[in-house]
Amino acid sequence: MYAVIATGGKQYRVAAGDKVRVELLPAEVGASVDFSEVMLLANGDNIKVGTPFVAGSTVSAIVKAHGRGEKIRIVKHRRRKHHHKEAGHRQYFTELEITNISGG
């Protein structure tokens, strides 16, 4: 059984027992988080597609950690203009462990 959930402006395909890194969530480490924005729910050949969400379905997860991703280097260079600009970015994330998928 798997589901497609929406969080942080992105969509993630999850199954029970998966570890997923999503955009930073305001939850403590060890807390339980429920996602009600389930876009697709599949159990074998039985597939439910929401319009936009599947009614009555939730995905439960436990917050394992918070952190920051790898540094992304941004380099801008204009040839022959003596212009060179560098920047970096590290995105915050929350690591989740999916515990339960319940569908309506």
C-alpha cells in the first residue's frame, strides 16, 4: 500500500516504513504528524485518485530529525565585464518515518 501526499508545495510517494525528507515542519522530534492532503491511495490494483484529495484518508508519520541539506553553489559570471558573484544555499528539512496509511 502506498500514497501520494502533498506537503511544502511538493508531492511525495510514501509507503509504511519509508523515511522521507520534506520541507521543514513546525513539530518537535519524536512528535506524530498527520497528513490529510492525500492525493492518491493505492492498495494493489485498487487505486483511488482524489479530486484534489481523497476524502477520509490520512497518512501518519513520526518526526525523526530536523536538519539542513547539502550546500548548493550559485555562480553568476559576466564575461569581459569584471563581474563575478557567488552565493550558497542550504535548505532546511524534516526527516519523517511513515507509520500508517489509512484510507477512506
